[in-house]
Amino acid sequence: MPSRLADAFRSYRARRAYREAARALEAMDDHLLKDIGIARSQIWSAIKNSR
């Protein structure tokens, strides 16, 4: 049982980290995104592939 709780907590923290990263990238202007090599339409895929 504790393992399920730990897994759920890890999953929650991972989703939260994804959302925080997305918010940070979405707050950047297009020029800055271009400087780091991603387009606005690529934000979510860049986050998911960053692991």
C-alpha cells in the first residue's frame, strides 16, 4: 500500500513539474524561445522529451 501512495505522489510531482515548465516557457516571448531552439508550438513536446 505505501508503494501505491509513493507512486501517486511521484506522479503528481511530475505532472506539477511539467505544468510549471510549460508556464515558464509560455511566458517567454517568441524571440527568446527561438534563441533556445524551440517554437511556441513545440513547448509541450520539448518538455516531455526533456527527460
